[in-house]
Amino acid sequence: MKFKGRTEDAAAPFLNAEFWKVGVKVFGKVTRCFESENGPCAVIRLAKPIQINSEEYQEVSIGNLKGFVMALQAAGLNALRVNDTIYAECTGFSETTKGHNRANFEIEVERHPEANGAHA
């Protein structure tokens, strides 16, 4: 067997804190999970493409945003898994003691039986 891949084929822009605004929503399926220097991340194949800096993307990455992690924990999850379906909406912002606002989220995760143990 032979396998080939390119970094560019796996790249998906991060939905960082600056991306999120109240009412912004994403919906899709987790296709990959990976670790970054900031913690676990997931790549989500979106049901509907979104625009970031006037470019359209079908896949995006979401990382270790504190508000996102807190919403996952409130849902009873420690991490996303490959094949999870996720709906996430920014519901507002809260001040933090670190001098920047934290994005708050409402999330719903549907975990399918084929979801494997890979975490994000």
C-alpha cells in the first residue's frame, strides 16, 4: 500500500476568538482531531460553507477556546470525537480577569456509534 498527502490538503482555517460574533453559527461533522500547542482541536466539515476574510470554506478548525470547552463540559463531554455532529452558536461574551472577553457558546453534539476515540 502507498499513501500520499499534502499539508495544504489537510489545512482548515481556525475559528479563533475574533471570528465569533453573537448569533454566528456553525453546523457540521467532525472529520479529524489533532493536538496543537494550545490543546485539542477538531476539523469540522460544514453543512454550509462559511466566509472568512472573503474566502469560502467548507472545512474549519475549532480549538481550545475557553468558552467552547466550557460549553462542551456543560454538555457532559470532555472532547469532540471523529464523526460527532456539532452545532455551535455564539451567544455572547463575558469579561475575564485576563483583560479580554470570552466567547460564550450554546452547543449540541450528536455522538454516532461509529465515533471513534480520537479526541479534540
